Amino acid sequence: MSTKQTISTDDLLMIANQQIQDHEAYIDGMRATSVEERGGVLIFKGEFFLDDKGLPTEKTTAVFNMFKYLAHQLSPKFTLGK
């Protein structure tokens, strides 16, 4: 069993945002602005591209999928330090 690396929130967000920018599904403005850990799973949050009525747009689904991708990629590798 591999050991997770303890990492600061700021360092993890830097890694996550680099992965977002390098991903083929990147949309201009897509960015993780916060992360928390629940039950060993990293949960990323950020802008969801809502319309002027506060409703989801097509970009909202893309952002949700990107944050889900980050959780799958980074949760096995990292744990947040206190």
C-alpha cells in the first residue's frame, strides 16, 4: 500500500490548477480556488460559470467533471496537512 504525501492547501491547489490548464477539457477561467478533504477524498471547488440568473450553463458540467477528475487523480496521492 502506498503512503499519501502530506501537502499544504496552497501547494495542492497549485498542482490541481496546473493539471486543469494542461487538460484537454480546459476552459478559459476554469480554476480550483479551494480544497477540503473528507474521508480521504479531496474535494475541489471553484467558479461554476452560472448564468445571470444563477443557473448552470454548459460550462458548469465541464467544471464539475474537472473537479471530479482531480479528486480521482490526486486523492490517492495526497492528504492535506493541518
